[in-house]
Amino acid sequence: MASTGEFCGIDPDEMGRLAVSLDGAAARLTRFCHELEVRLQQEKVDVPALREITTIAEWGKSQCSMLLGRADLIRNLGDGAPELGGAVAMTGGQGLVHLPDDLESMERAQGLARMYGNDILVNYGGEVQATLIHEHADEIAQLADNPQAAAAFFALLPAKARDSLPNIIAATGSKTAKADLAAFGKALGAALNAPVLVPAFAKVGEDLTKPAGSKIVAWNRLALLKGANAPAKVRSAAARALVLDDFMKNPKQDWRAGSVEARTYGLPTDLVALGLEVLAGDGAAAREAFATMGGPDVKLSQVEKMKRFLDYADHAGTGDEVAAAFGRVVESGAEVATEKPGQHSQAAAVFAMDAMLATGPLGDSIPEPAREFMVTLATSYIHELASGARFDKAVDRASGLKMPENWAPLPGVTPAFYLSVGDTYRFMKTFTGVEGLTARFDATAAQFRYGALVEAAKLDKRDKTRNFEDTARMFGGLAGMEFKATLDTRGERDATDDLIREITKNTFSLGVDKIPVAGFLTDKFSEKLSEKAINFINESWGLTKTYYVSGLLDDWAGSFETRVEAATGARSDFILRQKYDMAYFLYEAEYPASDPPSELISKESGKLKTYDELLSEAKKEAGEGNKWEGALRKKLAPYEHWLDGNDLLDKKIEDASDFQIGERAKEDLRVWG
């Protein structure tokens, strides 16, 4: 096919006149040759050339039907095309039509359109119809390889057939219905994404993006578009025109439109949900639709529009479909799959912030199918949630895109927007009620904490700053806020039982070969971390939450510690452990300090011993069943002397550990949360 930059102009009326003229000329030539041959035969003269001329005339006559057929094809495909050229336009005909020059492909598309639109879809039913639809579905799918031919097919397919296609295929009971509809969707997507070189196809695009006048027709159009991978503007315009604009204006309707068809294709029965599904997967379409949904008469903010969907999902019988579709649209609009945390575009960030503000007030009562999408949003916007948990700066801030006054940015933390303390806390409650979802968030928070603390330690080593302490304080606030949200959604005992279980499994099942910190020794700064290092990073985050428990549970903290002791069979001082973890972390990040005494150096690794290693040694030396606290105290004494002799390191450790176990977050949440 010629490149789209070339001009192929055809005047179908002139072509028709040419065909008629050729037909007449061929007839006259044939008649002349016949008459001449008769005369010459009477004179016994044989002229073989006359028969050759007659053959040419017959060929010319045979081309007439082809030319007339092509003229009709060009006329139909050029419907709606602007007139090209003054001289032709003066004739009163259609004039020149600009088309791709691959007319053979256009003819094949016309044949398929006639076969489906005038025969298969109207003259058959049941199993026979299902078989015929499926037999030619591959040919429809192959049209996607030639987008202009695909455009010709849909331009020539009767609108009534196109608007009822999903219903007709499903009604046959075909076992291949889903794949067959997907073939039509694939071809439609190719046509919609191609330059409009088939003028008549523009009418198809207009039909798909204007009100249908019937919920059934609207459902069919959306079902066809769902698998079309259409351009963002088409998705947005279609979803709005077919359902979402009307929903914004009058949500209290019965929006169910498909039943058998929905089960056949695995699509929502709810028209609102299907409209959202058409937007899902295309961030630009989602953002454009929400920004303009309802038209100029609807004065709702984007947050209020999102709340309208959530309210409908909470009350409608098809609410699960709507909630799941809404969650997928949030993922798309926030670009969680296409942009990296801390590097989000402003358009995606605005959408994400509004989604958090819309869902946060629901907390744990958010519709269940939407919950998992909230934790996906949280992990993608971990920079924003961590910043939202800061209590040290602008604690009275309101959520917004602008950096709060007197804010102090931290290295490696690059939020695209700034949440208030209360909005951060409320949003976290949308997913902390489910243990599996909390675990997903914890894994992301742990990795982020690790990277941010490493970067802060490096900068502090160079610039003599206090980024490490401020970063530790921020993550302490995030851990405490998460645990408080967990308490509120799961209940005090369930939440702490989960935490105790993790402590038992990860922290106190000690053995030199199972020490969580060990992997950190070899690859603390490598881009590809070992499994041991990842385990350490994750478990450190769990311990950070643990350190916060005493500050959040008030009088119940003592009971919590008693239950930990019962679960582990050992006394554990969380605050003590936190201090040595911070010391280890800074030393391994090469923060300035004197060489530690030899008894603190591991013979196996040649590195500074971890708190777990010292505890394990103390237990072994005391013997099974004996008290080990005295042995541990002796082992920690040289550690304390070494820290006391390194004042800068010691102060940094004390501050960082205090920031992660202090009770200020609890008090601030009461006022600002």
C-alpha cells in the first residue's frame, strides 16, 4: 500500500462514466469486428487480427463491471469527504475522493462487511450462526494488519449490525464468543488508531462517541470498545457520552444493561462499571474523562466525582463491579504501572492525590473490591505517604501540590504532592485492615526506608548534616501511623498478634545462620540485593513498627511486652535493640568513627557484630534454660564504651533511635489526625 503521505484521488462519478463509455466502445468494437469478419469471409479473406481485436474488446467489456463496482465502493468509502478541487466540484458530483490506493484490500473489506452485515448477522441464528461468525473471525482479526481496510470494513458494516454485534454473538451460545468479539475489537482498534484516510469511517467514530439513546446499545458499544485498545480521546469521549456524563447528572437509575452477554464475555452487567472499564488501562483517558465528566453543567470537583462512584458502589446491587472498575481506573490515572515512585508526573500525581482524598474518609468501610487497588496506589506513592507522616514540619499543613511553608526536604524523598497528617492516616486505613495488603505495603516501605537512610548517611558523612536523624524520624512517624491505622481497622489484639507472630518468626528465632542483618554485610549498596539483605530490610521495618507500639498503646504497652516475652521465652528490650541497629547501620554506611574493639568484630565476616549476634552468643554462653541477661550486658559494655568514645556517632544514634520510638506521633495524631 502506498505511504499515507501520497495522494490517491479518484472521482467515482467520472470512473462510472468511464466504465459506461468503455462498455459502449467495447460493444461497438465487437459489433464492427463481427460485421467486418462476415464481409471478409464472403470474399474468402481470413483476418486473424480481427479475432484478437474482438478478444480485446471482450476484455474491455469485462472490466466495466469491475470499474462500476469500484466506483460504488469509492463512493461509499468517500461518503462525507470534503470536495477536492474546484473543476470537479463544479460538476455537481462527489468529486475527487482521497483514499489509500490499495483498493483490492478495500474490496476484501467490503466483501466481509456485506457477508456479515447482510447475511450472517441477519439470516441465521443459533449454532449455524455461531459457526459462520467464528469461521471468518480470523479474517476480521487480520484486518488489524491493514488499518485502512479495517476502517473500510466498519464503514461499510451497517450501523445496526455494529451496535448489536456483542448481543448477537452471545445469543448464539457460541463457545468462542469471547474470542470472536475480541477479533472485531482488534480490527476496530486498528481503525481508530490509524489516520482517517477512509472518510466514511469518520461517521463510525462519531456514532461510538455520542449518546446511544438506549442502555442496551450503549452497553454493546462499550463492550466492543473494551477490547479495541482505542485512542485515549475516543475512550474518554465514548465512556462519557454513553454513560458517565448521564451518571454524573442523575446517578439514581437502574444502570444494569447486560446479563447473558456479560457472563459470556466476562464484562460487568452494570453500564457504569463498563464505562469505567473502557477507561482502565489508559491513564490519559481516565484523567480526561474525570476532568470533563458531566459537562459544563456539572460543578463537582474531581474528588466529588470520585466519591459519587464510591457511594454508588456502596449502595448498588452491582457495587462490586463498579468498585473494582473504579480501582482499575485509579491505578491507570495515577500511572502506578508506568511511572516510578518519587518520579510521578504532575498530571498523574493530581489524580492520585484526589483518589486518596476521595477514598480516605471511607477508611476500612471502602468497598472490598477497591481495597487492593488502594495498596497499589500506596506503594507507588510511598514518597508522598512517608512525607505525609512527618510531624516535625508544618504539622498543620493542608493537602496540596505546593510544598508547605517552612518544609525541610529530605534526601531521596521526592513527593509530587503533600498530604496532611489526617489525610495520610485516613487513606492508610483503606488497606491496613487486611494482613496480606499490609504486607505488600510493608515490603515497599522497608525498601524505601533502606534506600533513604543509606543516602542520608552518605550525605551526613560528607556534609556533617542531620539528614539521618530527620529521615529516621519520618519513618518512625510512618511506621507508627501505619500501626495505629492497623489497630483501628483490625482491633488491638488482632493487630498486635500479627506483630508478635512476625517478631517470633523473624527476630527471636536466633541462630548465627539465620541472623536477619547478615545479608546486609556483603551488598548493602549494591543495586541487586541478595535474599538475605532483602529479608533484613523487610524485618527492620517490622521492628520499626514494633518500637512504636509502646507509644501508641498507652497503658496496654506493658501487656504487649508481656505477651512478647511469653511468645519468645525471652525478655526483649525494643528500645535497646533499636539503638544498636542504628549504630550498625551508620557504621556500615562508613559514618566517621574509630575502629571498634576486637571483641565486637565477627570472626566469620570480619565486620561489626550485630545485636542479634551478641544476643545469640550470650544465650549460648549462658546455656539452655539459664539467664543470659548478665552475659549480654558484658558483651554490650565494650559496645557502649566504643560509642561513648565517638561523640558524633553516639549522638546521631541516640537521636535517630529516639525519633523512631518517641510518643510525639501519638499525641500529634490526636490533634492533627
